[in-house]
Amino acid sequence: MGTAAAAGGGGGGGARRWLRWLGLCLWAAGAAAARGTDNGEALPESIPSAPGTLPHFIEEPDDAYIIKSNPIALRCKARPAMQIFFKCNGEWVHQNEHVSEESLDESSGLKVREVFINVTRQQVEDFHGPEDYWCQCVAWSHLGTSKSRKASVRIAYLRKNFEQDPQGREVPIEGMIVLHCRPPEGVPAAEVEWLKNEEPIDSDQDENIDTRADHNLIIRQARLSDSGNYTCMAANIVAKRRSLSATVVVYVDGSWEVWSEWSVCSPECEHLRVRECTAPPPRNGGRFCEGLSQESENCTDGLCILGIENASDIALYSGLGAAVVAVAVLVIGVTLYRRSQSDYGVDVIDSSALTGGFQTFNFKTVRQGNSLLLNSAMQPDLTVSRTYSGPICLQDPLDKELMTESSLFNPLSDIKVKVQSSFMVSLGVSERAEYHGKNHSGTFPHGNNRTFSTMHPRNKTPYIQNLSSLPTRTELRTTGVFGHLGGRLVMPNTGVSLLIPHGAIPEENSWEIYMSVNQGEPSLQSDGSEVLLSPEVTCGPPDMIVTTPFALTIPHCADVSSEHWNIHLKKRTQQGKWEEVMSVEDESTSCYCLLDPFACHVLLDSFGTYALTGEPITDCAVKQLKVAVFGCMSCNSLDYNLRVYCVDNTPCAFQEVVSDERHQGGQLLEEPKLLHFKGNTFSLQISVLDIPPFLWRIKPFTACQEVPFSRVWCSNRQPLHCAFSLERYTPTTTQLSCKICIRQLKGHEQILQVQTSILESERETITFIAQEDSTFPAQTGPKAFKIPYSIRQRICATFDTPNAKGKDWQMLAQKNSINRNLSYFATQSSPSAVILNLWEARHQHDGDLDSLACALEEIGRTHTKLSNITESQLDEADFNYSRQNGL
């Protein structure tokens, strides 16, 4: 008995001890829960091993939003569960705030416990932490504890004002319509719906309409039926908001029918034809047809004679005609006779087309017997010579005029003028055609009629010279062979480049791609106030097809401002005509233009010839000009020539100047400077100042020259410059110091300081450092890109995936200063890849990977700078590339 009792007591005592320990644990849990909000004591996280299973949550708390001041309920249900408590923001919720229900699962016989708590708006507003307000369930069973997911609680709201309302537009038929809408800020984020004339738009029913791209409404090809009032509706669980309505008008420009047949010949010997503006007629404010609606012409080839009724009238008109012919023959005979009696001549060689505008004129008075003199017997054997040197600035290389001073020419009516050209002498040309001084008309080389014009002594009207004398190049050209790995094609010292992305060319294919810059006469003729802002750039072959857009970089000379310029991208058709591709500020899904201060980066999918044009909107539109001064010795050992250039601020324009001056032996005397030239129609003045007295002098009336506004504003034809000739008093003077002032009336000015020796052995060379281009025009494969391929792939994989918090390719574009026309990227298979291609084109000179890494860090996706990536993170090829480029 005692043994059994003892045994039984022992067994019963063990069970009692286990139950007592369990009771203490439960008491401790309840006490801790009751005191949790006061002293922060934690509940036990586990219970010693015992028969049973861990709690399994049948229902976990869901994310919730508090609307206005209504509290929300968070629920938990678990089995088997002896207790369930909520933990919010890391602290236990007081036991009194729990509502608990207990039941039995009939199928398993396990105890099921359900608990819920209320969370109020005040609790959420009073919480200030790094995360949203959150709560979590902790459930206990005999075996241990289980934790539920964290549920966030946020206060729902929707602000009243839209961040961007849609704007009304007028578009031509079949044009693209893009209406932007950025809904008000709200939690949760508002969903957007578009209304047309108060009726919802269903883009699933109309393939021409797309409402998926960043809340924007895109109508790919506008139809007349698309005209109407469009409203953006934003709604979440709190409220609905309406944007301002945008009126869209789709118009049709009128076109002419074909001409009708010619009518029968009228009594007035004319017939007519007409056409009407009905194919189609203008609609919704479209432009009426241009040109004539009626046309007439003579229908008898001019043989119709009106008002002559008898033979006597015919005889009268015939007599008058014969008289006119007789008078004309008499005048011609007298003129030829007088010319045959003249002994005075002028030898002229128009060498300004060969030497750039500085010539020496020898004026010889030939005292010979002449029947036209009052006293022909006076014939002294003396030849009086005068020599005059001065600048000739010519407006047009095909229409040059020899400018003379009346004080030199007028007193000597019979002068023989010889224009000596050292270039012609070097070619062995000695014979010259004679031209008479008293006869002011004659034939010049190339069959151009030339006349002398008089320049009065006080007249300071400027003359502008084009470098037509120098050999011109029609184009610069470079080529390279590219395959699936892509690469970069660069035109050195021009600012022009072409980026072929990786994968743009199909595998196992390769193409010889070329790129050229037109340096001849531009084929794009400006219309009205439109001016050419860039070189004409051609890339090809034109029949090549790419699978992803390539990036073409074109330099420009505009001071970029959407308030003052309307800049267009144009393309030359196969017929040689230029048509507009897009305005830089327009929305388009066919191409993309990104305008930087000195270059435009264009994403394209077809090769061809492209250029940028600009239409000034206000007088404050500014072109950037590069001004520079070159100098060289004249043929006369005492003279020194200065040439001041004002050219468009593009690398290719100045490169042409440098090349031309190299052929002339010119030397750059001062670092080139930038001049802002306004479109205010005021001219440009170029002056030579502070010439050392008693050492140098400048020819009379040439110290200041003025260039008309139109010649500067449209100066993309040839390098524009003005020339000045300085003369030393003695050969011992070898140093020259002066200032060149270039200023626009009612505009800006620049000062070029000249401090040089005219002796080449003593002259300090000034080297103009242009923007660095690649030594190798064609780079292929990974070495052509700044971002290693493996890193590029990771970025694309990360940002191409949509993210609820907006951390996707749109944020990547925003952090890289790409804020407009995002619908273009939305149509690409990999928006992130196209954005990175644009980054590569913009940063081909600096390759600033640190700035890209900082942008990624700001987004919150990457915390490591790309320039500090460890070797183990890169493929071998990428590692070698990074080592070579100093990453």
C-alpha cells in the first residue's frame, strides 16, 4: 500500500507539479499582459516542450486604413491556442483592450481562439516612428508560440487639388493626343478614370486609346470624333476628385481639289480653270486652302491682236516698231565707236577670292596721248603711282565689289588699277585682261558683272567677308562595323556621336554604319524667322533596321529656354525635302529629344539626315556665338593682319575656322570666348581698341566695323569674320597689344585681349582645348559603354518591374532629369534600358558613374556606388573593363 501510494503519490505529485508550473506560467502571462503597457515587461516567448502542436493562424490581421475618425478592428484566429495577445509597434497591448472568443474545432478536437482589438485615429497620429503604425498577434500553445504577419494601419485621405490637370489642345487629324493627369496625393493611392463628355472611357473597347501610361490619356491617331471635353477622375476609399475639364479640338486643314479642265478661249483670248477647297474642306477651325482658286492664261500663245480692225492700223504699228529698232542700232553704233577711241584701261584680277580680303592696290596714272583730253599736246613722260592697302570685307563671294575711296579715285579719272595677288604670282599668272577706268562696266572672271562703287571718307559702313577664298570641304565622314554587342561611333572634334545599344542589331548580324557632317552649303533652307541651330548630320545605312532605339547626339548653338525658343527636329526625305519630325517640347512615341545646354540627344529607330532648327518666340531668344581672333603677317613686312571670327557655338563650326586658318598661316591670339547674341534685330559691332600710339596705326575708317543682324543670325553658311590691317611705324616693333571689342547694340559684349609677338620665333602659342573626343572614332563591345553590362542588367531587372511605392523606371527617369514625354519609354520593351542608353549618350565624356550611383541610392534600391563594386561582383570581362577605365 505504502509503495503503491508512494508510487501513486509520486505519479500524482509529478502531474500536480507540472500543472502548478503551467498555472504559474499562465498567471505570469496574464500579469505581464495586464502590466505590459505600464512597465514594458515581456511575455514568455516559449513554454517547455509538452505534447501538442504550435499554434497555426487561421486568420491574420490585414492592413487597414482609418477613414475620418472611425476606429478599425484587427482580428486574429489560431488553433490550438491557449492565449493570443496583440503587440503594436513593439509594445504589448493592454489585456483589457482585447476581446477574446473561444471555441472547439469539431474535426480535430483542438481549441480555437479568436481575438480582436480596436485601433483609433488618435493612436496612429500620436505614433512617431520610422515605419507606419503596425500590429502583430502572438499565440501560445503547449508547445510554444507563433507570430502572425505585421499589419500596417494608416490614416486614409485624398487631397483636393490635382498635382497636374489635363490641358486643352488643338491637334490635326491623325495627330497624337497626350493628356497628362497627376491625381491628388492620397492614401491609399488614387485610381484614375477618364471621362469624355461625362461618359467613362473604356480603353479595352478602343485600341486607339491607351490610359495605362502613368495615368495619362494617349490617343494615337486623332479622329474628328475624338473632339470633346475630357475630365480626369481620381478616387480612393475616402473620396472622389474631378480635375478641370480639357477641351480637345481635332481639326482638318483644307486641301485643293485638282484643277478643272481649261475653259474655251474667250473673245479676250484667255481661258480659265478653277479648283475648290473641298478635298477635304477645312473643319473645326482648320486652315483654308492656300493659293489661287482661279487661274487664267493666254490661249493663243500671245498671237491674239485686239483693237486692230483694218490694214491702216497694222501699217501704223509696223512703222513705229521699225523706228524703235533703228534708234537702238544707232545708239549701239555710237557706243562701239567711242569705245574704240579710248586708250585707258584697268587690269583687274579679283584675288580677294584667293587671299581672304587683304590686297594692295597700285594706282598708276598713265599720261599718254588721248583725243579726249583738252590739250592732247601735253604728254609728259611721267607715270605717277600710288599705293593703298586696306581691308575688303565682301558680303557675297559671288558678288564682290572693289571698294575705293573718293579722295583717291575721283581726282584721277584715268587710272590704271592693278590688284596684285601673291597667290597668283606663285602660280605663274602674269597676263591680265585690261579694263578701262572710265567705263564702269565690264567682264570679270567667272562671267560675273562687276561695278566700281564709291566709299565716302566719312562712311563707316561695314563690309563682311566670307572665307570663300579657302578650300572648302563638303563633309566629314567616319565609319565602323557593329554587331550584336553594339558600340559607339564618334566624329572627332565635332560633338557628333552615335550610340548603338547592346542588342539593337540581331545576333550573327553585322553592319557597316557610317556618319557624316555636312560642311558645304546647307540643304535646309530656313523659312521665315526659322534658323538652323546645328550641323546637318547623316547616319546610315538608311535601310538598316534596329530592334531598340539608337542615340544620336547633335551639337547646337541655342541658349536653351522653352520661353524664348521653339526648337524642332527635322529629317531630310529621299526627295531632298525637309520635314518636321517633332518639336522638342511635344509628346511622341516615335522618337525622343533631350535638349542639353550644348547638345541634343535624340532616340531614333531609323537612320537618315537630321538637323535642329529654331523659331524664336520672343526677342530674348539667344544664339551662342564663339568669338576668336587670329593674326598673321601681311605680304608687306610692316603690316599685320587681324581676323575676328563670329561663328555658331558648335565644335564643328569652330573646327572649320581652325582648319581654314591653318591653311592661311594664321595664329590663334586669345582663348575663344562665348557671346550671347539676341534675336532683337540689332547689329554687331567689332572694334579694335587701345592700339599703342607711335608704334602701330590702323588704316583710316577701319577701326570699327559693323555686321548686319541678319548676317550674324543666319551665319551658318560660312565662317563669318571681319579683317583689320595694322601697320608698324618701324621694323623694330615686334610686340603688339590691343583689345578687340565685339558687342551687339542693346545686347552683350566680349573683350578679346591681344598680347603677342609678330615674330613667330618669339610668339607664345595659344592652344584651344576643345572637348575631348575618343581617339578611336569607332568603339565596339563593352569598352564602348560606361556602365558594365552585368550592372546594367541588374538595374534593368530591378526597375522594369512595377513597384507599389513608385520605385520603378519612372523614378529612375526622374532622378536622371528626364521629366517629360514619359509615354515614349512606356512603349519600350525595357524602359530602364532605353533610359540608360540616354544616360550613356549624355555622359560619353565624363562617364560619371558616381552620380548614377547616387541617383540609385536616393531611390532606395541600391546602397553601393557603382564605382566601388568589388571584383567578385563583376564578370571577368566587366572587371577588366572597369580596371581599364579607372572604376
